[in-house]
Amino acid sequence: MSELSPFLEAAVRTATPLLLAAIGETVSQRAGVLNLGLEGCIIAGAYAAYVASGAPVAGYAAAVGGGLLLGLTFVLFVVFLRRDQVIVGAALTMLGLGLTGTLFRAQGQTGALVATAEPALHVPVLSSIPVVGQALFAQPASTYLAVLLVPVVWWWLYRTHHGLALRAVGESPDAAHAAGIRVRRVQVVAALFSAALGGLAGGALVLAQAGAFAEDMSAGRGFLAIAIVALGRWRPLGVALAAAVFGSAMALQFVVQALGWGVRYELVLMIPYVLTLLALVLFGRGSAPAMLGRAPENASS
């Protein structure tokens, strides 16, 4: 039991950036927009958070701005110019990784850049519960925000007119256009929301988890978040459960190190990526929005 509490705490904290990015990607994909540039948004947000890390609020605001910068580029090429979503997303991922790496090296750095870490917020009484108290009720504010976004986004998607409109765009943009829905506007908002939360995830990675910035520190989390959306069946509650599974898998490396198990470190690091492949093989498109990754032919409003 003594080892379980630190593991749960690490699992929740590790899952936070994944959940933030995956919730944003869920909204984007529900509108039919596959933001494959999410990895670039995360690393851009991480670097921006480091640059403005004098205070956590400023760091997170900068992280959102960093994600939105790439998101605006993505929107320009995908929503307005109707270019291939996969190609544009892959290009923006490489741009984000390359640009932050260049800025990192331009500072003459060869190791991690230390940032001002976000303190944990302890909920009175609840944080003292044995085993799960520290894991669930002694986390940074970004973790509470990520958890709060799950029911909020669920309610917005399934209980509001705007959420219905967004889902309609993802299923049949031409029919949505005929019903008076402004398809491009919906896709722009959805894609920018995904980019903003991707940047916020990068900020959480620096300010709440690592406490430092390092080159390529996103380490495929954007692609993991996309897999989490598929594993969660494009529903916020399912996405939250999938993020918890992936976060636990990534936190196993800390358990292996702490207990001194005779398992190679590289094998433990492979677990989240093996889960990604299994999720894609077992679940495929499934209940994915019909127009996911495809540009509508006629809807132009």
C-alpha cells in the first residue's frame, strides 16, 4: 500500500497533459477535423510556458498562445484552403518540434531548462484520505481543470444546440450547411479549441509535471492523445478513462525505478505506444464521425 499511493499520484499527474490534449482533440474530431498537428501544439505550449514561467498563470496563458499560433496556421490551410489534414498536421508537428528545438539550441542549452513549477492545491480533509487522498485531492490546478472539462464538454456536446451543430458538421457538413449551420465557423472554433488545449497540455507538462523544458519533451503525447480519443470512442467520459489508463502505463516507469525491478527501462517506456497500436487495431474508426479527416466538398459557409 505504501507504494500504491505514490504510483496513483504519479499516474494522475502524468495523465493530466494527455487528458487536456485529448479533450480538445475530441471536440475537433467531432467536427470532422483531425488535428494531427497536436504534437506540435503541445511542444509549442511547453516552450512558451517555460519562457513565461515566472508565474503559473502567465505560463499557462503563454502556453495557450503557443498552441493557438500553430492552430491558426492549421486552420488556414485545412479549413479555408482545404488542404489535406494529415499532411498539414504532420508538417505543423515537425514545425513545432523543429522551431522549439532551434530556439532551445539558440540559447546555448544542452540540458533541461528549469521552469517555476506550479504548486499542488490540497483539498482540506479529502487530501488526507489514505492511499487515494494525495492522488486525487493534492494535485496542481491544471489537473482539476482537466477533470472539470470532462463533464463540461460532455454537457456542451450532448445538451446544447451548439454541440448538436458541431456533431452535425462532423457527420454531414453539407446537410449541416443546408440546415443553416455555418460549417467553416464551427470547424475553425473546434480546431482552435483543440490547439489551445494542446498548448495548455504542454504548459501542464512543464509547470505541473516536469518542472523543466527539454528538447522534444512532448515525446509523442500528441499522437497518444489522438489514440486516446479513438479508444474513448469520441466521448468525453470514455476519453477520460482512456487517459487514466495511458497515464498509469506511463507512470509505471517510476514504480520500476523505485522498486528496482530487473526490467529494462526501455521496455517500460514502450508500454504507452504498444497500447496505442492495440487501440488503433482493436477499435479502428468504429463510431468515429463520418467526415473525420475529410474536407467537405460543397459546404463553404
